[in-house]
Amino acid sequence: MPKFFTTLEKAKPFYDVTYKVVLVLCKLLLIADILITSYAVAGRLFNKYVPFLTDPAWSEEVVLTCMSYMAVLSAALAIRQNAHIRMTAFDRNLSPLAIAILDLIADIGVIALGFVMLFVGWRYATTLGGRGFYVSMPWLSRFWMYFPVPLAGLAMIIFELETIFNHIKRLYELKTAKRGA
């Protein structure tokens, strides 16, 4: 194995920590979503019996924002676990080398999408999002509603770099095994 691969293997702890941070963030957002939704539903149902239990005006916007963070960040997590949707119908008819090359091409497309999400999403978050405010919370910028897109783009790029490295390593191993056979 060339020194290049062993050097890049040392970055694995960084990917592990990034994955765990994004996973914990998704879990916290899910907990917040469940608690806020439960409180809002209880406030709607039991307000006439328990007067201090009300449905806060901000609950719907906060829940939707939390859901948008969870949706795009969990998609980035799926990249690292190789759990994203992919077409495998022809894989049994292709050689392992062809599959590795096609996987690499697909991941280059996904990392390109990550860069688009990062840069275009950041532009939207800072321009369009920076101009508006939440209806129920006029003190909170809509930046936070658009921010999940560039954040997920960054997470996708980080996880795709590891995936692309693994594909290149697999291609190298397939080429060396082919030469040795």
C-alpha cells in the first residue's frame, strides 16, 4: 500500500468525529421537534381545561425549521454509511473494476452537488434569508431557515471526500490485484 493511502487514513478520526457531531445534532433536533409538537398539540387540545397550557405561535415555524435541518443533515449522514439511494440492477453484470469506476463517477457528481449546496445555499441564506424574519418571531432572521442547505452541503463534501478516497483506494487495490493475477 503506498504511503499516500496510509497518510490519508490518518484523517479517519476527523470523519468519525464529524459524523458523530452531525448525528447528535440530528438527534437533538428530533427531540426538540417531538417536544415542541407535543406541547403544541397538548395546548390545542387541553387549553380549555388547563388555561396556562397554550399553543405557542412560534411552534409551527420552529418545527418546520428543525425538520429541514434533520432532512438535509441526515441525507449527508447517509453518504458516509453508503445508505443513499442507488441503482444496482446492472451491478451483477459488470466487473468489480467497472462498478468501482461508476461509483467514483457518481460520488464526483454528489460532491459537485455538495459544493452547489454550500455556495448557492450560503448566498441564499445571507441574501434572501438575511432580509426576512419569521412571522411569529420577528426578532429572528430567516437566515436560519435557509442555513441547513449550506450546512448540509459542507457535511456532504466532508463525507464525500472520505468516500471518494475509499473508491480510489479500492480502484488501486483492484488494479494491483489484476496485475498480480
